[in-house]
Amino acid sequence: MKKFDLLVMVDNTGIAEFALPALELSAEQVVCYEDFPSDQETILRRIQEADAVLVSWNTVLTKETLSQCHKLRYVGLCCTYFNEASCNVDIPCCREKGITVTGVSHYGDYGVAEYVISELIQVVKGLGPISLYEEQRELRHMKLGIIGLGTVGTMIAEAAAFFGMEVAYHNRTKKADCPYPYMEKADLLSSSDVILTSIPRNQIVMEKEDFDQMGKLFINVGVGPSFNQEAFAHWIAAGNYAILDAGSIHKEYRQWYREQERIVLADRVAGFTYNARQRLAEKAVKNIKDFLDTE
């Protein structure tokens, strides 16, 4: 069986406890780090001699760092690889150096959908610290507008429809055979009781003019913020509400979010459950096996 010489898990990917036995069969030496390196110098020190690296979405591998890793031939993203623009690894540099990059998809979807529905019920019924209405209400007949009808967006749409919500969506392209009506963004914003964004990382789709058109409740469940922070802060200050999680915010404003009485903010990434980490480990290990089998 082909093996790597040195496989380094450069940060806390969350999969070590599940994947380590299989990883040790895939490399002569495996080194796992359980923290998050704060600078490229530390990252380079960890991976410079490695021929394989595993990395979460939290750590950036820059061109400058990758260019000094002359033995590196494989980078396994322990997160979704949607496109080059949203990736935390410099893909053009990897392509130029002949480094294979793989990603993992659909590992945390169930936890995200559960979180959205559970928090939405709490806010609408006033069961937690935030109450959207003076009297508790049901989800039935509320209008949910989803921006980004990918896998997670579709799962949330299906769950919301089960509770009787009226779901519509806006997407880069219309979905074929979709049971939910497509609407232009402005129309979706102005006609929905709740707006939810579920889009790839590093894409801002909510600006001031968008918040000005929408109702009182906003939800973001993407990896990273989908909104302009200044516009969002102004909208919240006007008496509106939001449901976010630890992975869907501008991290430099984390304390500000926590201080807002009208923001529900989970202290953890909603989709990164025990079950999700197991699925992530299985898929990351399979990516490595497939690479070694075909190399």
C-alpha cells in the first residue's frame, strides 16, 4: 500500500479521534495539532517537511507558505471546497506546484437544519430570551425567504414546509423541478417574514439596501458572514432580530454580537456536531485513500 512519508494535521480539524487509526495506515508518520496556528510562520514550521496536510476552514495556507513546502503533494480540506474564491487554501499555487487539493461536503447539514428550526420556533413562540411577537405564534403560514438554495438551504426549506411555512427562494440560477417559487431578490426580501442566507464562504449578499427592504428577522447559517457588518449593525439597532452561530459572523466583532439583546448567537458552530465530525473523518480518510490508490 502506498503511503505518505509525513502527514500533518495542521490545526484542530475535529476529526483526530475518529480518523487517527486510518491516518496512521496512510503515512509513515502522522503529526496532529489540536490548536489553531495564529501566524504563517507557525504554519510553515509545522508543514514544511510534510508531503500531506489536513487543514480545517479556520487556517489559511497562503501562496508564500505553500511555495516553501517543496515535498507537499496533497492537501485535504476538512471542510467544503466550493470554489477557489471561497477556499482558505491558495488553489492556483497548489495547481502550479502540482499539489492535489480535496474537500469534503455534506457533513454538517443535519445539525445546521436542526439549529435553524429549533431557534426559529423559540423566537416565534418567545420560549427563550428573544420574542419576535408580543404573543406567541406558530410557524404555519409565515413566509420564509431563502437566499441560496443549495443542500442546506433545501433541507431547511423542507423542514420549514413541514411546519407549514410558505417558502420561496432566490438563487444564482433557478432550480429545475423545484417545489418552491423563485423570486427576484428584492421581491423576496420585501415579501418574507424571515430571510435566511445559506451561501458559500466569502460571499456578501446582504448590503444596506437589502436590509432596508426586509422584515424583522434575519438568519445566516453559511460558513462566514453573508452580510455587510455596518449595514447589519444599523438594521439591528433599528429594532430587528437575527439568528446566527459561531461560524457565520464577522469574528472580529464577536463581542459586539454577544452584547446585542436581539441577536441569538450560538457559542459553537451549529453544524459541527459529534455526528458531523464522524462523517467528516470518514470522508477525509476516503479522500486520502482515493488519492493514494490513483497516484
